[in-house]
Amino acid sequence: MRAMVLERPRTALVMRERPAPAPAAGEILIEIAACGVCRTDLHVVDGELPNPKLPIVPGHEIVGRVAAMGAGVAGLAIGERVGVPWLGSTCGVCPYCRSGRENLCDRPLFTGYTRDGGYATHALADARYCFPLPERRDDAEVAPLLCAGLIGWRSYRMAGAGEGTGAKGTGPQALGLYGFGAAAHILAQVAAWQGRRVYAFTRSGDAAAQAFARSLGAVWAGGSDEMPPEPLDAAIIFAPVGALVPMALKAVKKGGRVVCGGIHMTDIPSFPYRLLWEERQVVSVANLTRADAREFLTLVPQAGVKSEVTRYPLAAANEALADLREGRLQGAAVLMP
Ligand SMILES: [Zn+2]
Ligand SMILES: [Zn+2]
């Protein structure tokens, strides 16, 4: 197998040849068809997340086919298409796992961070955390659903939306999305499909991103330093920029919630208490549960979600990361081995 490997944080990934690993009990070997590039990968590569396994193969939006199965794997077949998300495994016994919050597990493994991920031709995965992907849609277009889509969905639920997965969602009607990258471009379509008014905030002056947001159903798009034309019921921040927290608090109405959807953010500047007053809330979203994934992957075909992707060969992983870092991408980057 070939893999793009991070040997030390803040260095370029290097292509390495390795023998294809054999799956242990409970594991599957996946022949990878596509792997999305997520902002979290940038945080791993840039050394902004503590204690990665090193060397590490990044990538946690894996779409591929089952090439081999270890002992005891149930419910999957050789050749079946599966997706592998960020949540690589959990302990199953800690208080979080036992209370339906496996996203907060005390002893988790994360794909592409603490176990090898999908910037490769092959990967091992714990079969219990993989999802069959029966829908007939292009491999590359499915990949971003596995993190951008899933974390977007969990953030959306945290914002109070998404109760009932029909076209008549309850919860916030005016929803702000700060940072219009891979996650927001998927979530905007879901929110618009559910009849919500989506307000998209981009880097100031980024007319292309604003036009992109409007094309996906946003009723308004502007710079993150602008106030929306109506007060928001809730806002989700996907950009890793702490200064957006007080800006979003300013834009939400009384009782409104600001959800931070990223794993890493620059420091949040101090702000006057009156921005939080009147029962506004700031919360973060961490990881995902398998229940989130099943719910979201069921909803995607109903909502007609399309993902806009830019394909890169596996060997161009460093270029894909650089384009994401510099904001040169519309939608999501996907590596094709
Ligand atoms: Zn646990
Ligand atoms: Zn991710």
C-alpha cells in the first residue's frame, strides 16, 4: 500500500510504501476509493492538536470497499462500500459510552489522529464504527459527508434544529453559518430543505463564497463583520476563529445559542457580558456518535444534498491541505488514491 504520512507536526506529508496490513479480529481492511480533506487534518498537520500518534496517516472521511475482514466481523461483506468517520472506536464502558454520549468517550481512538487514516490506498478500521454506504453516488462526493456532513449535523442538532428529519423541522428558523466551507455548504442545503432561513457569513469581501452560499439556498450572505438583516435564532461557527464568538453572540437574539463546531479555535477575545446576557449560550460540539451518523446518512438522500468537491491525486495531499489553509477551495477537497 501507499500512504501520505506525517512524521512530525509542521512538516510536509511524505509518500511511503508499506505492506498492506492484515485485519485483526473485529477489523476490516478497506481499499480506499476517496478520502476527504477536513480542517481537522490541518490542525493535526500544523501541530494544533495534542499528542497525535506519530507517524500518522491523516484523513477521516474515508470511502472504500471491504477488501478483507478479521475474525468476528458481522454485517459487512467483501466488496461492500463503507465509510469510515473520525470516531474510530470507543471503550464502550466509560460513563459517557454508557449514557449515549460515546462522542465524549474517555478512551477513544480517532481516525487519522490516534489511528492511521485515509490518505492512503488502504486502511484498517474497527468494523463497528464503519457505515455501509449503499446509496449510488460518486465516491468522492460521499467522502465529505463523513465529517463535514456529520459534524455539521451534530452542530445543527446542538443549535436546536433537526428535530424530526422531515421537511418541516422544528427549532431555529433564522440560522447563521459562520465560515462557509465544507461543513456549511452541506448543512446549508439541509437547513434550506427544512425551510429555515440560512444566513451565511464568509471572510469579508469573499464574493465567490457568498455567491456559492446563495446558490445553495442561503437567503443572505455577507462578511462575518456584518450584521444579518434579521436577528438570528441560532448560529454555528465552523471557521477556527475565536473572534467570531462575540460577533455571533451579537447577531443572535435573546435565548439564542452559538455553537462552535470545530475542534480547534484561536483564542476568544474578551467581550462585554451584555452579549451573553438574556440567556444566550455558547456551546461546543465534539466528535460524533454512531447514532448521529445513521440519522444523517438516512436524511442526505431525502434532502437531496449535493457536495461540491475538488479532486486531488493522493500524492498531492500537501497541495490540498495548502489550498484549504489558504481558503482557495469552494466546498471540499478529496484525495483520490
Ligand atoms: Zn468510553
Ligand atoms: Zn473532520
